[in-house]
Amino acid sequence: MTHYLDFEKPLAEIEGKANELRAMARANEEMDIEAEAAALDRKAADLLADLYRKLTPWRKCQVARHPDRPNGKDYIEALFTEYTPLAGDRNFADDHAVLGGLARFEDTPVVVIAHEKGHDTATRLKHNFGMARPEGYRKAVRLMQMADRFGLPVITLVDTPGAYPGKGAEERGQAEAIARSTEACLQIGVPLVSVIIGEGGSGGAVAFATANRLAMLEHSVYSVISPEGCASILWKNAEKMREAAEALRLTAQDLRQLGVADVIIPEPVGGAQRDRSQTISRVGKEIARMLAQLDGKDRATLVSERRRKYLDMGQMSLAG
């Protein structure tokens, strides 16, 4: 069943009518409604293209959060072979919001780390809606250090509204765990590439995305805080999330212009959820391209270039 976002309601009506006509035709073989249904299909395709031609930042947030977008597990299953998951932080527990382990990408041994939101009520609860606890970040640190030890490239797939803010997570050192994960990103001497596949929320995303190369899907978002959280702080009103989304400059296009994202990966018309296999294929091709750019660089170069990339962000010239 197709899930439609609020701004897609006119599209839902047209596609629904086309589906009804075809259902009627299946029930009554004497009915010939294909021409009418095809006309509705064309109208729906035109409307879909029009809706997605220039999405507002808030609508991009809605698309980035679409429940049918491919999740971390989908990318791992489609792009990697011989995936061997590694669990736990060797201290407290295993965090199901973070998947990670050894795998092969295009026959190259790698370490892959991904946020996982789940795809239905049961799996979303299991994976805590992609919000990692300290154990998830400590697991990621363990995986990155192992990759560094064995000279394996690291690939991270980011899709989280942010780190889990619960009392237990804070008691177990949430902020310190995020900081350690970000530190590990900056210190490992192997290629590190990251893709924002949905939401990149706050330090929970930065902890995986402090990479040599950062790609973003066309309708993904990446920001220091969610629009709702920003609106609650600035205006004491979460309903002002549209204004907050505009101010945050959180779209892939904004972040490419600001130099945070290195590349934007195009999505199918209507978003990644409209053609999951095509989206995953495009992400795979971009990961291969980013790794090729880093191939042959020595440890010192990889570390220094990565550190310089982030030290240079936000610098302003006062000349003139």
C-alpha cells in the first residue's frame, strides 16, 4: 500500500481513481477502461514531477522521513556481500539502532556501519527508530578501530533523527560516546566515506559522517537539530517547523553549496521510495566513485585531508 505525504494528497486521488478503474475492469472483463486509466496515469506522472520539481525545505524533511524509503539494512543487503554483523560494545549491550560489520563491497573487504530505523511498528520499536544509545556509538568506535587495524575502508550510511535522549542513555555517557565516535572518524587512517540516506540529525549523525567524502541523497536532510526542535527553542512553538526548516539550511542543495556535502545523489522522481532499487544502485555507484578517489592515499594524507575538511568549514573572510 502506497503511503502518501500530506502534500501528495492530490496525487493520491488521481492514482486512486486509476487503480479503481483497473479493479473494476478486472471484475468485469467486458469493460474497456484502459485508455481512461492511462490518461489518469499520465496526469499523475505530470503532477508528481511538478510536486517534486521544487520542494520546500520542510517538504524535503517529510520526504527524508518517508516510511517507505530504503533503510540501512536494505542498502547492506543489496550492495554488500559476505556481510558478517558484529554486535555489542563489549561493555553494556548491543544497540539495534546501529548495524555494522565486515563485508565485501564490489569484492573489496570493508567495514560497513549503518543506522537502521525499521520498516514497520515491530522493527521500528526494535531499532528504536534509528536513535542510537551510547552502546551504538561505542560499537561503531570498535568497528572503526578494527577497520584501522586491518586497513579496511569504512562506509557509513546515516539515517537518524538524532541520538536517543533518554535518561538511561544519558546516565551511560551519551555525549561522551558521540564525541568518541566523532574522534574515531577523525583519527582512523583508512578511507572513510559516508552517505546521508534519509535524516542526518545532530551529533547522532556527525558521529558517523565525519568522513573524507560525504554524499547526500537529493531529498535527504542534515542539520544540527530537527526543525521541530529548533522551532520549540526559538519560538516556543513546534508548529513553526516550516520556518525553522528554511532557516536551518538543511537540504542537500544547501549543504553542497556550503561545502559540507561533496556530492548530491539524484533520486527518482517522487523520491527514493518510488524506485528503491534504482536509488540503492545510484548510492552504490557513488560509494564506488568516492572510494576510488581515495584509493592509494597513505594514512597521513587521509587523516590530514579529513581533518582539514572539517576545520575549514564555517570559516569566513573579513577581507574588504
